[in-house]
Amino acid sequence: MKIIGINYLSESSVVLIENGKLKYAISEERLNRIKNWWGNPFKAVNYVLKETNNKINDIDFFATHGLSCSKSFSPDKNIFKNKIEEIQKSSLTSIKKNLQIDFLEKKFKHETAARKRNSKNIDSLKKRYKKLDIYDHHEAHAASAYFYSGWNKCYVLTIDGWGDDSSSKLYKADNGELFQLSSSSSLDSLGYFYGSITKLLGYKPHRHEGKVLGLAAFGNYKKAYPYISKMISYDKQKKCFKGNFEKGLYQSKFDNPNIKFLIKKFSPKDIAAATQKRIEEVIIEFIKDNIKENTKIALAGGVFSNVKINQKISELKNIKDIFIYPNMGDGGLAVGCAILSHNKYKKFLPRNTNTMYLGPKFSNAQILKEIKNNRLKYIKIRYPEKFIAKKLSEGLVVACFQGRMEFGPRSLGNRSILVSASDKSVNEWLNTKLKRTEFMPFAPVTLKRFAKKMYKNLEKKKIASKFMTITTECTKQAIKISPAAVHIDNTARPQIITNKDNKKINKILNEYYKISKIPNLINTSFNVHEEPIVCSPNDALRAFKTSKLDYLYIEDYIVHK
């Protein structure tokens, strides 16, 4: 059985599952070169079909999300109408009532417009692909996390901005089935809460939340916390998150005139710190109240791209293990939809996530042709890993392009930039070379046999640390020898690898260790500012030419300037 899963939201994506195995996955942005592209990924569908030698008629089922876009769905019956009636009956002053009702009406208008847009996407998919299954947004998130955790039993938590009228759902998973326990509405969205602050600080929501996280490390959360803490909370009685929309947190397009006083009163870093502190607190309170037993937890949804939150969850005493689906944002919805469709017709049991190298691969002939077309200098040597390790030990910067492209937001060695982690100043000058403006320290890639010497408390993070989805406390040795990879709070977001995980990167690390006695290198995504991670040889060569990288290791060739 062959099933194609489709996501048309942020980081629009396509996956192919064949006989239960995830065979191919790619985001439209990697092909059209427009970061975080939204819309039907027809180019990606055609690309996947071509690369896997399939035609549309060879696919048994197509699957997507958007249950709330059906004609029978009426959002006013769910939350808006009831909320307005609740406000009208309350003891609030007429001014506050009018403010809240005005907000709800604007929010309803915004979501209705979004729903219509999504309905057009689904209608277009139906016309093109006749056998189309449609699933709930958050159930699709949950499916990606649960069915690729490898666990038969666990809890599954999804949190994002908004999808099918929910911003969060909690499930109990058992023997290939998901049982919903609770849900939070779009009015009570932690994702929109963080997005509002992101825009307040001058960044782009849905794209730059990572910058807010990085900035938070430099702030004092106590200063802005008394104000931030009132904006979002956990409702113990209703078992859901609670947004204080009297403050106007969730206005359409994240515009929020009611919180602009914060930027006048506090520094951006203090606002970021208070925001990070509050969202961590609320999520932890939710988990403690809803999950009492000792258990494992699987996570998905854009909020779990926040590696600090993931670390806090892993530190809970009753959480025995943690798994974050590596493409945790909307890009991963395509995976969840395909799994749910598979499970509908043939039972799909949980399996381990062994790899995220699911995208295109290019031959040496294709690569050499592009090198010559770009008129770049190149060499071909017998032991390139030794050569690269030596250059890295000299403080030079090497881009790595090899094998199949990663699926998701993290570069895991196949579309990566490598540099020594021993130079503390790397965070200042490497971003300049790549034309980036970042606050988050770079992440290390580490040989597994040295992992315990570099990081503490890895027991619960064995899977997560393969995919850079969680932070962990560093040892004194790691802080000493790899300061560029260590955050201000002495944590790091490692990728811990073996030869089985990535043969070439493992070889480079081993050769680098022979020279330096350091088992870590900085691994950051191979892209230039505001562009997607490189996909094709031409993308890689163009990025190499326009940035100040020293070498490009591209399959059998080493390109230099």
C-alpha cells in the first residue's frame, strides 16, 4: 500500500509511506527556495512521484488535514458564540465587555478567512487526487509523534498556534490507538502567545520564535514577569490552557496594541526571558496535573521546537522517556496524515525513528556538472575526511553536502556547516560570514562514545539527542573544550552520532579528535540568511559562492575559492 501525506500550511510538505515504511519526504520550500512557503505543494508531490518511480495512479490514498474546513463545521457553535454569551452574562464593566466581544468578533473573522483559504486548498487537492482522506490537525501531529516514537504505550501532547479549532491536545496512546483526553481552544493558544511576543520584539511570527528563545537567555525574567504571567495560564478545572484575551493577546496577524507598553517599559531580552519562563511554567503545570503515572511522553507541534521547554519536560520525575518528532512543526503533519490513513486501512504499529535523511540525493556526475557550470575550483582526494578534519582544526569553516537531504528544520550532517567548537568567538563571526542575525548559540555534533563525558542526564534523551530536539546540561569538560557550543546557562543542543547514523560525519569527527582531542564540532544548517536549507548541488554551490565559507565538501569533491 502506497500513501502520500500532504501538508499545505507553513513549511508545506509531502511524504510517501509504502507498506508502512516512510520512503520519501520533502518540503516545498526546499524546491521553490521560499522559506516557510504555504500552499498546496504540487511541485513536491510531482518530485516525490518522479524520484520514487511512481505515477498518481500508483498511489492508493492521499491524505491531508483540515476537518474544520468541512461544510458541516460551524466554529461559532464551538467557542465564539458561547464565549460571547458568557461575557454578556458576566459582571464585567460594559467597557471591558465591549473590548472582549470586539476581540472575539475580530478573531472569528480572522479564523473564518483562514478556514476558507484552507478549504480552497483542500478542494484543489480533491480535484487533483480523487482518493483523499482528511484528518484532524492535532491528531495528525499526535500520530507523527506516537507512531514514530517506537513505544506501544505513552502519552502524546501537541501544542501549536492553531489547527482545526484547537491549539493543544493531550492523548493517551495504546497499541496503535490514540485516545483524546483534553483540548485547548484557539483562543487559549500558547503558540499565539509566543508569536505575539515575537512580533512585539520586532521579529516574524512563525519564523523567528527561536530568536526569542535565544534572546531570553540574556534577560532577567523577574522584571517583566508580573505582566507576562497574567497573559497565559492553566485552567485546572477545565484541564486546558487559558489565554487572557482581555489583554488582546491573540489579535489577527499577532498585532496587539494592548501589550505594546511592555516594549516601552522593559528591554527585549527581559520580555523574552519572562515569556520563556511563563510558557515553561504553564506547560509543566499542565503535565503535572494531567499525567500522574510514571510514563513516556511523545511531543509534536510547533511549540516543541522550543528545546528548553523539552528539557524541562524531560526533567519531570514521572517522565521516564521523551520523544519529540524531529519535524515537529506543520511540516510533520504530512507524516501524521499518511500514518492515520495507513492505520485506517491496515493497522500501523509504532516504530523507531531511525533516520530523517528522507529527501533527494544527487550523483557525482550531477554534482561535477554543476561545479563546472559554476566555474568553481575543486579537488578530489582519496581520504577527504582527514583533509576536512585538518582544515577544521585550523579554524576554517567547511560546508558539507552529502547523501539524502534531511526532512525537518535541523541539519543533521548532510546539509550542514561544520566549524570548530573550541573558539568561543565563533558565534560572533560565523553568523556574519553566513549573513545571519542570530542569538542562539550553535549546536554541537558529538561522537557517541564521548557523550557521557560531554553531557549530563542523557538517559531520558537518547532519541531526542540524535535529532537536536532538546537541550541538556554540559559537563565541565565540555564547557572547557567546546565553549562555542555551550549556552549561557551551560546547556547545549547536541546531535549525538555513531557510524551507523552518519558515516562521513562520524569519520570527520574521529579524524578531528585525533588532531584536537575534542569529540565535538559545531553543526549548523547550510543556508544563507532567510533562505531554506540547501537542497540541490546548485543551491549548495550558490550559497558557497555568496558566503564566506572556506571549503565545500560535496560528495566526492572538495570545492574551494
